Amino acid sequence: CAVVNDWIQGGKGTLEEMTQMLSFRIYHTDQMAELLSWMREYNTQVSDDRKLRFYGYDLQGMNAEANQILSYCRANNITEIEEYASWLEELDMPMDYYTEEQARELFAKMDAVQAILESHGNEESAEYRQAMHGVAVIGYGIETNMDSDLYSSRRDEYMAKNVSWILEEEKNYGNTHLFICGHNGHVAKEGTSYKVMGEYLEEAYGENYFVIGTDYFKTEC
């Protein structure tokens, strides 16, 4: 989603590449292509403070965040990160769940990465804020993948945290509204077997969290 966001801000790439960039195949559609195309065109016609941004908030990968941290550090000549570069380049969700020992080792490395970023902190920079949030997201990913019984509930809890971060980030641009796209089971205000993202968001924002549920009864896949 970060790559797609760069594209709608005028970055390089094709519309087809951007549509296929989205990890869920359900978004590889003409409708999504039309939306992305419209967002990019709209952004060429408005001032910077009116431009749209495109975020991801789900928690099923860590490599994008790791690469974003690396890119930020290299662009800003933060050479200390190179000690962790090969590890960050290979970081991704595990095929199996982490043991407590594995998780401790990962958290220790992320603490070191966070310390490196903070030693060159610049809260005025959107890229810095994004990199720091990437550290948090990787931490969410580690914790989510420690217990198969808690995977789903932790995923929704941390998706809600990501949405809240996005809202706070948008306030830097003078914006107060988000449009969220997600499965009904995540955006619902009440889960069926565990606390879902929508419940956390309703607790945080009350009536300001408005849900539009959708379904279909006839389709072709």
C-alpha cells in the first residue's frame, strides 16, 4: 500500500502494476484500478494539503515495513542501520509460530533498530514517522505470531491500532476523516467469537465510527 500511495502522489509505475501490488487478490479488479487511477488524477489537480493518501492497516506481513525502515535510513545516511540490514531484508511473517525465545531475540533486534531511528529523530518528517510506525508494526507482527490461539484476536487489535495511527497521521495534514475498506468480519461493531477491529474503533470513536456492511448473493469468481 505504501508503494501504491507513492504512485498516486505521482510516482513511477503503471496502473496495472499498482493494482497487482495489493496483496489480496480480491482487489485485483477493474473497480480498484479505476479508484487508483481516479486518486492519482485527482491529486494532480489539488494543492498538497488536499491530496489523498492510500494506507494499508492489515497485519499479514513485515517485509514492507522492514524495507521502508532501511530505505529511510539509507536516504538519510543513517549508517548504523547496516548492522541489521541483511536481517531486515529477510524479515517476514514466519511459516510457523515463534517460540518465546525466538520472539525475545526479534524484539531485542527491533529495540536496537528503534534506538537507531530515535537517535536521528525528526518528528517533522512524515518519512520518519512512517519508519517509526514500521517498528511498531513489526512488533505487532512478532507478538501476533507467537500464539495460534490468539492470532486472530491480536490481528484485529493491532489493525485497530494501525487505523488509529493513520488517523493521527492524517491530522498532520488537517484531515479528520478516513475511509476504511475491510472484510465485514473486521469492520463490524461486534465480533462473533472474539473482539474485532470494529469494536476497538467504536470504543475509541463512538458514533464517529460509521460502518457500511455489504454482501452479495450472486457472483462469479
